[in-house]
Amino acid sequence: MAGVAVSPVLIGRQGEFEALRRALADGRAGVPRAMVIRGEAGIGKTRLVQEAIRSLRTDASADDPPVVVATAQCVDGGDGAPPFHALRGLVRDLRAGAGDGLLDIASASPGVRRTLGVLVPELAESAATVAPESIEPSSDLVSDAIETVVERLSERFHVVVVVEDLHWADALTASFATLLAITLRGRHLTVVLTYRSDEVAGRPALSGVVALEARRDIQHLELARLSGAEVGSQIEAIAPGRFSGADTDAIAARSGGVPFFVEELVSLEGEELPGALRDLLLLRYRSASPGARQIVALLSVGGDDVDHDILLRVSGRDRTVLADGVREALERGLVTVTATGYGFRHALLREAVYGDVLPGERRDAHRVYADALESAGASFSTLAAVAEHRARAGDVPAAFDATVRCLAQPGSELAPSTTAALWRRLADWWDDVPDAQDRVGGASRMEVLRRAAEHLWHAGDYLEARSSVTAALDLPGPSDPVERATALWWLVMCEGWISIRADEEALAEADALLAGRTESAALAQLARVRSISGRHDIAALEEAVAIARDSHDAETLAICLTNLAVRFVHDGADELAAAAAREALEVTSRAGGRHRALLVLANIRFFGARYRDAAEVFESMRREALETGRERGHGAIATIGLGHALIPLGRLKEAEAHAHRALQLLVVPFDRSAALRILAEGDLWGDRPAAYAEKRRMIDDEMPDVLDVPDEDFGWRRLDLLEALVRIAEEPDDRRRLELVRAGVTRESALRAAETQPWVRPWSLPLRAWLVAEGRRVSGADPLLDRGIAQIRDDVMALVSPPTIRGVVPVLVDLVAALTVDAAFESRVGAWRAVLAEVRAGEGLAVQFVHLATLHLAEVLVESGDRAGAEATLARLGDSARAEGDALVARWADELAARAGLGGDPGTRIASLTERESQVLELVARGMTNPQIGRELFISPKTASIHVSSILTKLGVANRTEAAAFAREARP
């Protein structure tokens, strides 16, 4: 049988090729793109990707960024797939493409460097320098580390990330691929994912990739089988003129239009077509020499990528004999050369060869591989592979021991899904292993299953975690009380995420098991249990803290202190909350514990209207997350908090930049909603109502479930009311304004219903007071509406007279008074001056409401006749509002100056009048009264009076006589 018969040109894929080339060209141009390519085995997914990348390189100009292609090749390893295999290859490709620059980038963050050192040991002096207990289990660490490197490299290179055969991906690789395709963290970046469409069923890890099909921003290509004519073109391109029409038809029918099978059939060179496709694939293998067949068979047992030195040990051959066998396999098109060894030309070939190896030979080969790998090193991924080979060799006790050693290595905390699978395998093998409990360091089967549940919980797979911990609790026979109580606590943790409730029965049982015990582990677990069961009671939480102190378990103490701090926040005891949170920071070094405590401190400051202090804490959290390599998790949450804190400081551009960064990092809908709220509020104050409406539409149409989350429901209801107030303020028509005020009252009711926590109420207090002020402008037209406005005013005054909750600071009290109290000009001027006198930079009152207060001061100055004061006030306001991103109030200031005729000549003031106001002024100049003007223009005397008042303000005159004189003087 001849060597590989490959068409020199791509057949039947022109449309798909052009689509992929466009995605690659966009990535090169700085527009990141993601594409998912699916199709059955042998359909040509890899060939399509290779040809498109080759074309990209060929067409590159001197001005284009250099291309770095990094491939994560997933392998079929079942439950025992080597941890990090695919991602390790991807990082090695990045290193090869970028050179030493990769190390420089990785060194920019100790957390990233540490994680990559575990993933690819040659990138660090020693992977063993990372103690496993120093890192909380998290699948985000690996993804975040690689994405950070990709993102930074993409500033200088066009990075093309290819993840092949995702249908075989472990949970970690599938999660990385899905997140990168969604977030597209990078500048010059293209992400290409491939998987077999006929291998989707029964692969839970692929669910996230399949879900990408619903996203409109990710293109999907389905590679269909070639038509008969296209098969003919492929055959002619491979072997011009060698096949008759009948032969071509036979190959087309036998191959079913699958390009890989066409190549294999063409390579037969006149041999009879085999009866089964498996036999077709094996022809090439069976026609090789015995030495080459042995090498290929060993490679099929070793996996899709076998290191050269490992193959040398496994084969038992000298280097020359091995090289001869490998060379023949290469010439026959069975295998290819990889970065460190050898792999199969196509996964279908490996599957066929592995199935052809006799069972006894397979077991022997797996045993030899296990021996070779065990002597090569003791890393997490190597020992996981050793355990898998031992298991397939039928030596369960040895597989058990290798798994135990594997779980003790650095790296297990970086792949919690894989680690959970290893713990579960120990539980499955338990009855087949003598002295299993001694072999696993004294841990019981219950503890083994509980540890599996713990890692599944950290991986975010709460349903599987619950299943594992339930299996632990259902084990027959007696159990250690502390172990059972610990398992019950993890059941509570799972239920909390699944149903958003605490399993009170499990808590009660755990408490009963632990009560009265004095050993440290029991005390620590009892403290955790009571910190949840007593979450609504300060005394119970303080007792939990005391028990945690007696246990001398620092992490438990940090958890209990933080839970106590949260309860203090609920009860309005901010100083006590801050003290508990600060102590939690002192006793814990774990990133998760520090993040939770810092989040409490930041929220105390934010809802206490200490915006600058809140921003500083959030920024500290963000920097700490970057240092520890946790930007996606803790860092993204801190970034959102920082964005929200920067808005009231008038740093809208920075806030929006942080929101965009959070959207790059996050995929969970309610997290993305929180980031979108930053942008939406920026749209409202930035005078971009259409942009706000589009984001609100996204929430309603694309992620309506986020409104079931109290924080998001309140946040969007608050913005809804702000948007309504902006529309009311801009509406010139009295009747339409009345309808808008009614709608505003409805939105205020929805906001009040969403305020499930008392400390958020001051955040919306200025909006309610503003609504009361707008309601006064339409009072008397609708008695029912008047009562609604009065009720809102009463609610507002109840919060500020006297202040009853945190955040109701003096300046806010003054603002409410100025907005809600009807008074003469002189009193209103004094009221607004009092508000501005109380303003303190960075706290108390958001700068947007400082701008509004300044605008109101200018309005009453105009009304009181202090035109010079109004003009100076508006000039300052315009400058500050624009500088702080408040384009809305800046525009309103300009419009007020124009209406009042400030800073302009008489002609400009006349031009500021509306058409109706010009008509009224002409009649005023003729000496008409308001009733006479009403009859002349068919309007009511009251409406005429309103127009006259507006005219006096715009012209800057005191009475009708001066207005008439002004009009006569302004005539040409």
C-alpha cells in the first residue's frame, strides 16, 4: 500500500475556507474573532484550518503582526485523560512562537508564573516550589493564566488559538476554550474550535461549546460530506488521469464523501476495496513490516502524542531500530512528528490500530508505559497517566497507589474536575484494593467521596458534587462523627448553590454530631456549621467565631468572622462589621478568604457614601487578584465594584473602561448585568439615551433571569427611574409631562419593591426627591397622582428626618430638602447654597447630583433676578460637568443659559424664544392682558401666564413693561 495520498488543493470547501480566512484576517487587523467548526470524523476540519492559516501567512505584509499559532490537541483518554495535556501543548506552542517574550509576560504576575510553572514545568525552576495547600482549588487559575499570556502576546503578535477535537476535551480544556471564544481577551486574536458533531452525545464537558451555537457573535461552520463531483475532483487532484469514471464512482460510493476515506481508498493502488472502513484503515498498518507494526501498536496504546524517550523505553529497542520503525511508519502515512515525539496522522487511524491490538498485548503495553512514565517523573499529570495505564493493565491496586501519589502533587488544585474524577475512582476501586484506607493515608471511603464532592463544588459542578456527597452519606455501616458532619456541611454548601437555601436538617444533624467534641477538627467544623445555621443571629455568629478561635483553624476563623461582618452590615453596625472583616484579613492568607473580607469592607464604604474609600478598596482587591493570577474570578468582581464606585466620583471614562474589561472576563449573566449597569448609567449621564435603551433591551430580551437576582433587580429599577426622570425633565408639553410623571411613580413603586435590603435606599433617595420635585410641577391636574407623590415625599422625609440608616449623610438631607420643599426665591437660593456648601470631595453626594444642585441654584438665581450670579454659576457648571462625563447636565446648563438669554445680545435673547413665545411677546408689546392674549391665540389665561413668565426669564427683564420695551428695541 502506498504512502499518504493527499490532494494538493482543498476541494469542496471554498465557502468555509473564505469564512475562516475572513475571521483570521479580522483577528490580524485587531478585531478578535471566534469560529467553531464541526463535522464528522475524517471530514477535513484540521485540513481546513491548516490551509487557512497557511494562506494567512502567505498573504502577510511587512506591516502585519507576526503570526503565532498555538494548538491545544485534545486526546481520547476517557476518565483518565492526562491532566493539562492539551493546554500544555498550547502553552509550549506559545513559547515556541514568541520566544523568551513569553517568560517576560508570565513574570509580570507571580500568580500567572506559578500556575504556568505547574502546567509546564520547564517554564519555572521547579513546579514543586508551589505547595498545594497554598492554593484554593480553582479551574479559573489555569484558564486565566493562559488567557493573560494570550492577551498580552496579542499586543505584539497575531495569536491564533486552535483547540482541536473538543469532543475529547476534559472539563478544564473545554471551559478554557468556551471562555476564550466568548471573551476574546486580546487585540490581534483569532480562536478556532473544532469537534466531531457525531461525538457530542454523552460528553457533558462539551455542553458549553455546543451552547456557543446560540451566540450570534461566534460563527459556526458545519462541514458536509463531499458530493460525487467533488470526490471526483479530489481524486483527480491526487492522481491525475489514473482512475476511470467507474472507479471514481466506486470510491465515491464507498467513501460516502468523507475526504479522509477518499485518500485511503486512492492509496490502495488497484487493490480490492475492503468490506469495512475499519479494514480500510488497517490495510496501511497491516502491510507494514513487523518492526514498524510493533512501534505503531505501541503508539496507539500510548495515546495521541507519545514522547520519543518514553517510546524508546517502552519499545525496548535501541535508537537505530526504533528510528527505522518510526521512519517506515512516517513513510506509510501512519504517524506524524510532534513537538516532542510522535502521533497518528488521524485519530481514526489510532482508534483502528488500538482496536486491532490483542487484549493481552494491550495490557502488557499499558503496564510497560506505566513503568516508563513512573521512572520519568512524579508530576501530577505524569502520575495521573501512570494510574490510567495501571488501570488499563488490570492492576487496580497499583492504579490506586499511583492515584494517591498523584493527588499529593502540586497541580491537583488547578484542575478540580480532574481531581474530583481521581478521588471518585479511588472510591470505585475501594472494594478491589486490600487495605484501601491505609493506602490513602487513613482516609475513609466517606472522606474520599467527600473530597471528590469538594473539588466538584470548586469546579462549579454543584449537582455532581451533591451526588458525590450524597453517595458518601449513604454508605452503609458506622462512620466517624466528624467525617459525617463534614460531609453534611458540604451537602449544605451544594444545596445553597443549587436551590439558594440552607439545608436546615443537614445542619441540625451535623451540629448534633459535633456538639461536645473538643478535638480541633470537630471544633472547626462545628464553627462552620453554626456560622451558617446562625447566619441571622449576631449572638449565634459570635459563638461560632469563639468556637473557631478554640479550634486554632485560621481559615475557619476567617470564614466565621466574615459571616459575622455580613450580619453586622445587615444590622447597620458598620464599625463592628469593619472590625470583623479586618480581623479576617489578618488571619487568612487564602485568596478567597481575603476577597470576601475585602468585599465587605468595600461595600460598607460604598453604601455609606464614601465613594473614594470604596474605590481604593476595590482597586486593592483588583491588584491583589492580578498578582495571584485570579483576574477572571476575584479580579473581575473587584473591577465591577470599582466601576460602580468611580461613577459618583465623576470618573465615568475610567468606570466604563473597567466595565468593558469585566465584560471581557465574565460569562455568568448576572455578573455581566452588573457590568452593563455601569455602562448604562454612563449612557444616561453621558446624554446617550438610545445606547441606554439598547442595553435595557439586552437585559429584557437576552438575560431576563438576572432580574430574579435582588441586586440586579434593584440596580436596573434604579436606572429605570433615572431614565424616566430625564425624560420628564426634557418634556416641554404639559399633558405629556403629566403622563411621564405617572410612569415615573410606577417605576418608583417597582424600585421600592426591589429594595430588599435597607442600606441600598440612600442610593436611590436623590431620585425619589427629584420625582417629588417633578410631581410638584404638575400638581392639581390629577388628585390620585398628587396623593402618590405625597406618599413618596412622606417616605423620603421618613428616611431623613432624622436620618435612620447609613448613607443618609447631611448633604443628602439638604438635597432632599431643597428638592421637596416649596419656598420663595430667597429660601430656595439659600437651600441650594446649603447643599453645595456641604459637598465633600469623594463622599456624601455623587458628583452628578452636585451638578444637578448647581443647575437648580442657577435656575433660582435667574428667577430671582441675579443674572450675573446665574451666568457665573452656569459657566462653572458647564466646565465641571463636561470634565466629569456629565454631558446631560452640561447640555441642560447650556439650554438654561440660552433660555435665560445669559451672555448674549438682545437679538440672541429674542432668538431663544419659541414660536409661541414670540407670538405672546408681540401681543404683550401691544399692551394685552393674559385673558386677551388667551382669546387671541385660543389658549387659556393660565397658559398665557406661563408663557409670559418664561419670556421674562429668557429676556432677563423684571415685568411686562420691560418685556414690551425690550421687544420694541430688538425690532430691526
